[in-house]
Amino acid sequence: MSPPTTAGPGKIAADASSEPVAERARRPTVALQSAIEDVVLHPGTVRINVQGAFIVDDEPSTPQTEDYEHDPRDIRLPNHTAVVSHVAVDIGGSLAKLVYFSREHNATSIGGRLNFLKFETEKIDTCIDFMKNLKADYQQLNGSKPEELCVMATGGGAFKYYDRIREALGVEVIREDEMECLIIGLDFFITEIPSEVFTYSEDHPMSFVPCPQPPSSIYPYLLVNIGSGVSMIKVSGPRQYERIGGTSLGGGTLWGLLSLLTGARNFDDMLKLAEKGDNATVDLLVGDIYGTAYNKIGLKSTHIASSFGKVYKLKRAAERDAEDGCNGDYKHHSDEELVQGSSELEHQPSLFRSEDISRSLLYAVSNNIGQIAYLHAEKHNLPHIYFGGSFIGGHSQTMNTLSYAIRFWSKGTKQAYFLRHEGYLGSVGAFLKRQPRNWGRRNSFEIRERNSV
Amino acid sequence: MSPPTTAGPGKIAADASSEPVAERARRPTVALQSAIEDVVLHPGTVRINVQGAFIVDDEPSTPQTEDYEHDPRDIRLPNHTAVVSHVAVDIGGSLAKLVYFSREHNATSIGGRLNFLKFETEKIDTCIDFMKNLKADYQQLNGSKPEELCVMATGGGAFKYYDRIREALGVEVIREDEMECLIIGLDFFITEIPSEVFTYSEDHPMSFVPCPQPPSSIYPYLLVNIGSGVSMIKVSGPRQYERIGGTSLGGGTLWGLLSLLTGARNFDDMLKLAEKGDNATVDLLVGDIYGTAYNKIGLKSTHIASSFGKVYKLKRAAERDAEDGCNGDYKHHSDEELVQGSSELEHQPSLFRSEDISRSLLYAVSNNIGQIAYLHAEKHNLPHIYFGGSFIGGHSQTMNTLSYAIRFWSKGTKQAYFLRHEGYLGSVGAFLKRQPRNWGRRNSFEIRERNSV
């Protein structure tokens, strides 16, 4: 049997027309015609008016609960008035991300907003229940019949939980390809939403990219989507994409290993630990090996030569000391949470701080993703690298490490970009999938409804 | 502060002459002259006659001890008669590798052999003691004076332990650049030693590469040296090299994390655990997410989507069950060594087998190195990839994973090569560093000694 590899390359025949964007924009009647055909062919077709869309930072209107997290950065669509008869969900290995449209509670304002919610995939039933409630609300509000409603689903869970969702909700479930949804979602955020895309550095933590950008300055780009695992997708133009690589060392690896190695119960706690940690107690640095920098090849003494490279030695030394009946000269940490591992030597004092282990592993995973992303971008000559996926979670240390890795490896020639809705690319893409091509702020239009779909 | 990155690129101005090899071979008198100059300039100059060299598989003559490991694959040099007045040591982050020449104990045979020994770097004093004994033997056997002897040292420890070695032995210590030694050592093994270099596949575990190969079929190549950390070196010709990358996820990471996560006390035990493990209990596979393969991009259902991607979920579920006072429905393993992590829930039954964790991490680290190696080889257009360093340790699963990763990523266009002395590239390189250029089996020569150096 061949050993399994991590996520590999694979070519996708994207369904994009090869017609250039500028060409299409000059012929609105053709696009309109195509949009109308879309509506006829696909019951889930949505026509969202995104004119004047912006991010709101207010308290979510959904009740607080342990079952899900409502992202406080809803997107306000002040000019969308039509009924939306679908929700979209992206069900990944760890998280299910839900996007739906709701009317403003304030009756005097027109338009509405896109809501963003996260559920743990293992509690998929709470997500299904939530959608059931949305369905009931829709039916009550708009008088929609079940056959007029649908769920757009993407991610692996769209296949795994297909029957379960369809049976529970009694509506059509339309499955969409994961990669395609990711890049449709990302294109939407890049081209339509101001204050969404930003670069990160310690001096300028959130430097927003002007929006809109001309398409010529957007493509080609690399999307690095970091969830449980990591996918890397080359995007050459609107809906023109190819999965060129990936790695199995992603968020699931960090969370899995840290749940074994530290007492942390959730991702936020792990990231908090990492913020307080010092990786030099567990990582073998260039200075630890050389006693100084390795100047000949420009490696600083603080450079990580081996992640967790100090652990084996220190642990072995402690075990030998314990066998010899003495306490050794390693550091004791009496009042902090410390990690011992599962050695049989249960009475041996703890050696490593959870904080340090968390920081080391966060660095290791982020640096590694950064390096592989750089190498793929280099191979395919892609100047821009967008990082998406729930792993990032707006965490400054993660973004700083990814940004630094891209700058370091590319010697400043490539740039890392982040998004405020980084976890929702796939679900927004599924939500918008059937959207006619040249919609949007700059070419916004709305077809008068022929029915309430 | 910028976050530390893992091992980065760096250009080395190698001290190689740009003269082509074939050119030099045609002018032996010039080479001889240069060899004599080398002897005058460098007391550590060695002239090894490698004519008829071959690998012997017999019991090492050194006594068995816990302090070091004597590799059973000594290299016999049947035609070398001159006195060798130096030893060479490569001191890395985890291991110190020693190479020295000894006469045959059997008085009737001429020649002698190269011996290969490994010490743990943290027990560097046992290595120094060993060299002290060698020095005493040499002095007794050859009447050498201390000023005629020397230690060739490379690796980070050559700098860190420089004073300690010099003081303890009272001989000169000549420090050599780590990268240069690695490629000199590798070139020696590739060009001079039969049955040394091989390719690996499950059907043909050790398929030896014919030796000698013409230089035109050797260069350029990529050397991936896996110790505690990983260095990737592009080699364009004899002594023409550049460090083009690396990763901090290497042997130190595997050993460090496994020493925390399993009860294993040494590398061999960890590898034995890995052999018996099933990574599917901890890794999130494509099939776990999709319920099937992700055919559109050619990912099999057994493909690893996220290393350790199942751990967090299972652990959280177990914790919730424990909080609810029930036992849950997760698997119990009563009679095996199991890993719980350092959660506060000490009475909770163990969830993960050490075997499975070891296999998952071995796959993760090996796959990752394989992918990064492939990407660097691709970027620099290098068709051959040699894997060296102690991490590999002749372990079939590691070689299989690395080989498979290179085949998978390169779609069969690139080939992974391994060596029987994979851990000794640096120390052999240091041993041979001052070797005149056109020595060797094909152009073997030996200068008559002018003194006993």
C-alpha cells in the first residue's frame, strides 16, 4: 500500500466563460439575457443588489448561545429589496459556516443584511435546527412554500450530510463545488466590499486595500484557504481556477495537538495561551546550535532551526534524573499549567509551559503554510496571496507570522492579504453562486421578480 | 518584533574553482601540484586512497555501549596505507557524528576502514572522551605528536564546543562549513562508493544506483538534509552549492512531540510504534469530510485532509461526556498504552493509541518535507533529490513516504534517492575536505609522505 499523501494537486475545469470581463461589461443586454436564463434554469438563483454594501460592527440580533457564534461583522445591503429564498452553508471538517439574508428589524429602513454564523461540524444538528427556524420565519414572512425555498450547500459536509439536511428541512438542497464557491466568495469580497481586504504588519496591523480595484490588478492570485487542512488555489480570472496544492498541516493539526498537549478546551483559549508564550523554551534556535548566528547563510540566532527541537533532550534529561533519584537542574514551574506528556514517570515535575508549546506550534504551522504558499505562488508566478479560512480567525499573531513568512521567503516581492470575513468565503460563494455575472456595485442591476422565488 | 521564521534561503560563495571536472582530470600534474600545496598549507590535509572501497557489513570492533552507536556499515579502504592523523566530527542539534580511519586488526591485510559512530549531542563529553582515546591510540601506534594531529569539526557544535574540544584533546580543531561538508560528503558517496545510493519503493525497497555515474548525469541535484531541522541545498557541480531553503519541521519536531505524546524513550521505539499504528484514528481523511472521495480534484478518500484533524473533536466529545458523568461511546483501549494529553480530567479513559499518533506524525513530517523538497526542486529545475540526515535512519516507512511524496507531487518526473550512510554526509565531508580534487577510484593517487602527518 502506498502511504497516503497530504492534499495534492488536481485540475478543475471551471465553468467560467473565457470571455474577458471588460468585454462582457460592454454588452449588458447579453448578460441580462443570460441572467434571466439562469433564473429559469436554477430555482436557487439569487439576485442580490450589493450597491452601497458595507460592513456593520454592531451587536448581532440573534440570541447569544453556546451552539454557534454570530459574527459581529454583518454586511449591510441597503438597496436590496427582493425576497431571498435561500440560505447557504459551507460544511467543513471542523466548522459549518452559515450565511443568510435578513430584513432590518427597523421597519423604516429598506434593504437588509447578510448574517454570518459558525457552528461546530460535530454539532451539525444545531445548524440544521437553526436553518429550520429560518425556514419557518421565511414562510411566515413571505408566504413562501417549501418547494420555493432551498439550501445552497458546499464543503465536504454538503455531501456527507446531504440526506440529513434535505429530510430535516423538506426543501431542495443544491450542492456546489467547494473550490468554486471559495473563489466566488473571495472575488465578491475583493471587488464589492469596502474595508474588507487588508494587509498586516506590526506597524500597520490593518491596512485596508482600496476597493474597488480594477480586475487587471486583481488576477492572477493565489488563495490559501486554511481550515482543518489547507487548500491552495490558483485563480487566473473570474471563476477561472485550479487547485494547485495544499497541506494536511492546518488548523486541525494545531487544535488537535494543542488539545492533547495543553489543558485548553477551545481555539480561543489556545490562541490566548500562544500570545503569552515563549517558543525559545521548546524550539531549537540557530543560536542554540551555533552559540551564535550562522552568518554565512544569513540565519539569525533567534531563527527556529527545529520546532520542538529542545523537547526530546530536556525530557530525556529529566527522565534520567528521575531515574537517578535526583531533581536535576531543569526549570521548575510550580504555579502554572505545565505539560508533561504521557510518560510513565507520573511523579516527575512538569517541564514545559502550555503557553510556550502553543506559541511554538502556532509558529510552526503558520510558518509552514507561509512557506508552501510562497513556493506555489513562485512556481505559478502569482504576485498576490490571499489567506482565507477559519484558522486565521482575525488573530494578529497568526496573520503576523503568515505575512512575515511571505515577506521573508519572497524577499519582499510578494504580499499577503487577509479578509475580515476570512472564514466565510465558501458559504458566501455558495450564497452567490447563481448570481448573474455582471452584478455588483459598479454594474448593479436587479431583475424585477416574475415570481416570489 | 518580527516573528521568527524557519530556516530561510541564503547564498554561499562556495570556494570551488569554476574549472570543469573533465578539464582537471586531463592535467594531473597541475592537480598534484595543488595537492602538495594543500599539504603544506593545511596540517589537516588528508590523502585517502579510495581505490576498491566498499561497504562491509560486519560486527563493529568497538565495544557495545550506551554512549554511542557504531554503524555496522564501515567502509573498507583496501588500498590505503598512509597514516591518517585526523578524525572528523559533525555536531548537530541532536546528534554528533564521528568518522575516523583505523587499520585492520588482522595484521596480514593492508589498508583499513572508515568507522562511523553516532553520539547524542547532549552527551558531547562522551564523544570527546572517545576522540581522546583515539588520539592516545594514534600516538602509540604511529608515534605522532599532538601538534601533528587534528580534529576536523563541522555542524553548529563545531562552533559551540570549539574551546571544549580543543582544551580536552590538546590538538588543533579545524572548523569547516556545514553545508560545504554535506555536499563534499554526498559527492563522495555518489561517485566513489558502490551499493551506497538507492531508490526506494515498496516493491523494490533498495534498488541500488550504478556507481560510478558520469558527472553529467549527477548534477544539478537537490540535497535535503534532515536532522533536527531540515536544510535544502542546490548543488550545481562539485563544490558548487547554494542553500535555497529549509524547514523547522524535522526530526527534532517528530522526536520532541512524540516524547511528549507517547511513552517512547528513544527514536527507535518511536519508529517501532509508528510501524504498528493506524493514522486514520487521528487524521481527518478526505473520506471523513466527504463521506467519499473528492473525485473532481482526484483526492482519494484515504487522502489525509488534516493531520490530527480528528483529535480535537474526539477529545471535546469525551470531555463533555465526562462532564455529563457518562462514559460516552468513544473507543476504549484498556490494555494498550494510550494518550490522554494533559487535560485536567485525569480519570477520563484514554482516547488515542501511541502507535496511531506516532504514525500520523511520521506521515505529517515526512509528507511535508517531501512536498517542500519537490517545490524547491521544481523552482530550481533539479531532477534528482537526495535525502540525507539522521532522521531517515534507514527506516522503510520514512523512505516510503518521502519517495511517494516526490512521485505524487512531481507526477513521476522526479526521483528520491537515499544513502546507506545518510547520517554521515557532513562528517565524511569534513574528513575529506582537504582532499586533493581528482583523487578517487577513477583517478586515484597517493603522494609519498614527506613526514608522518
